[in-house]
Amino acid sequence: MATTAAHPHLHRGLKLLGTLLLTLSAITPASSVFIIAPGVISQAGSGAILSYLAGAVVGVFMAFVYAELGSAFPLTGGEYAITARTLGRLPGFVVLGLILITQLLIIAVIALGVGAYLSVVFPGLDGPLVAAVTCLLTTVVAVFDIKLNAWVTGVFLAIEMIALVVVSALGLFRPQRSPVELITHPVVAGDGGALVPASLGLIGAATAVAIFSYNGYGSAVYFGEEVHDAPKSIAKTVLWALGVTVAAELVPVTAVLMGAPSLPGLFGAENMMQYFVTARAGSAVNTVISLAVALAILNAVLAIILITSRMLFSTGRDRAWPAPVSRLLSSIHTRYGSPWVATVLTGVVSAACCFIDERFLLVVTGTSIVAVYAALCLGAIAGRRNGSTGHAAYRMPWFPLAPVLALAALAYVIYLNALDPVIGRPSLYVTAGIAVVSAAYYLGVLRRRGGWDLAEP
């Protein structure tokens, strides 16, 4: 059923389009618009347009970083494999600890959204149970050939894109206010629901959320060992994925703010997107859109399980764990060419995490990606200095502008999180704790064992 070897490798069955479909499915623009965008609008009001524009600029910087590093190291280990080769093994293993825990838990966080949108048709659903079943069902699909998974996610992605087009059309074709008005005179709900000017501070704080609304374009690198002409294809996929994502999120958000019958009504709604769609097109269309969003979330769960299982497979191939565990994790299905043990383990652990308190999940996963982003920016700078990325097929323009400005934006995000005593600050503490534990494991186990293999497939 499975094969293992000293340096097992995955089957190259993807081309640029298939990799792009998988990457966009992991980003899941519809989920970002319906789940994350309301949080941005709550903070910045109609200034959310400016927040998303600023977030897109930061996204461009990070996309340049990902494209160069991914073209130099198109490895299924993703960020940890890149960091270990540019900054060194200790920073690489710290990134591994951060990204591994984040990826396993974030699947559960996303899956918990399925029940919320299915409840429009099926009220009274048990959210955690629906999320766990979603994880297990998508795991079964994820075991199959990567090419099949690319087409499955592509079909689901098309459905969620249609939903975003419908939402955009509802606002753009029946505007209540102009985009110029929204940008030049942004407003937010004040005391008693009255509209007041949105300050630059509020817009800046919301930008931190908008940045992560676009997050996921860098996940293309996880499919690097399964795509033809990987160095060039991965760089192109990262840049295309960011471009499509910005359009797919910025346009609907702008349309909702332009077309909402009442901005106070929108800002005060319990579910902003459902308020907008129902007000503009009725409850029947809202039901259809809600089902499309549920499907988009399911698609995202499938894509992120594919990504996480490949990272877990890479840790086994790199002998990060005791020998029997590493051998199991690096097993490849003889028929489908997939890392089947790592895939099954990813799905089962994520399903179990669906029953953990959601606030705890958010605290654990909230800021670790900031540390990973920062490591990649430093890796891009170090790679140019020490020559480790000298063979990259793609070289970012205006170096080192992109990683330096991205680091500045990330520092601002950390500052904002430190001011938040509910989620942000505890999340920073957890991120630091995971980093310390990961470093201790590397120094106390891997280095004493004689090193940490970084296998080249």
C-alpha cells in the first residue's frame, strides 16, 4: 500500500493552473469576504476599503519574498525548509514548530465555519461535530492523487467565485454612494450607532486584519515537489494567486459598502454580509450564497489538509522525529503518490481539535504567522548575502525594499496585538512559548543526536 525510502519523493502531476487552483482554494476568498471582512468593516467602517488597499501593498511585498524563496527552494516543507536553508537549522526548526501547530489548528478554526453557514438551511446543527465530519471527509479525498484534488478544488473554487461575483454585482449595479466618497470621507459607527469619521488609527488597526485576509498565496511552495518546472511555476503561482485574491476580496468589500441600503444598518448588523445580500436580493438568494460559502470553507479545509500533510511528510523525510515515526510520516501511497499516513494523521488531529474551545484556537494561532513571515523576510535578506538563494529562478524587484517594508508592517502588527489583552497579547505569549519549546527540542534532541537531516528530494 505504501512505500518508504531514505529520500522518498512525490509524483510531479501538477502544472501551473492546477497549482494555482489549489493555492486559491487554501486562501478561499469567499470565506475571507464573509468571515474576515466584517471584522475589518467593524473596525474601520467604510475605511475598510483603505485597509484592504494597504493590506494589498503589504501583500505585494510578501509575495515578492515568497516568490524568490519559493523559486530557490520549491520544497514541500514550505517555510521551515526555506528558513533552515537560509538562516540555519535552529531558526528553521523554530519555524517548523510554529507552522506545524498553526496549520493543524487552523484547519479546525476554518472547519467550524461550515456549520454556521449550513444552519441557514439546517438550523440547530452541532457546529463542532459538523466541523469534525468535514475534516474527516476531506481527508479521504486528500489521500487521492494530487491532480484529482486540483480539479476537485477547482470546481469548488469556481462556485465560490460565482458567489463573489453575485455579491459584487448587487452592490456595483445599484450603488447608494460613490467609492470616492467612501475613500475620501471614511466613516465608522460611533456611540448610539451614529456615523463618525474613521480615524487613521482605526484604519491602520484594521489593515492588520486585512493583511491576513489575503494570506495563503505563499502556500504554493508546498506543492513544489509535485509541479513541473517548479522554480518558475511556484514564483508565477504566488504572484498570480495574490493578484486574483486581491481582486476577489477588494471588489466585493467595496461593492458591499457602496450598495448597502444603510451604512448604520450594515455596521450594526449581526451578520453584515447576510444583511446586505438579504436587503438587496432577498432571503432565497441569501440561502444560496450561504451554501456557496459553506462549500468554500469545505474547499479550504481540503486544500489546507493537502498543504499540512505535505509539510508533515517533509518532517518525516527530514528525520525530525524518532525513527519509527519519521518512517511512517514519509510513507507514500504506491497508487496515488500521496503522503497518505501524514494526510490521515493531519485529518484526524484536526477533527479532534474541532472540539477545543474556539477562543483558545484563535489565541494559539493568532500571531505565529507573523513570526513566520518575519523569518522569511530575514531569510530573503540573508539568502542574498550568503548566496544560498543565488540560484533562484525569480529575483524580486527593488531588493531589499520588499522584505524591509514587510518587516516594518509586521512590527506594527505585533504592536497592535500587544495592545489587545483578549486575543493578541496572549497569542504573542503562546507564540513565544512554542518557539522556546521548539528550540529546546532541536538543541536537546536533534543536535545531540548528530544533526537534523534536510533531505533533497
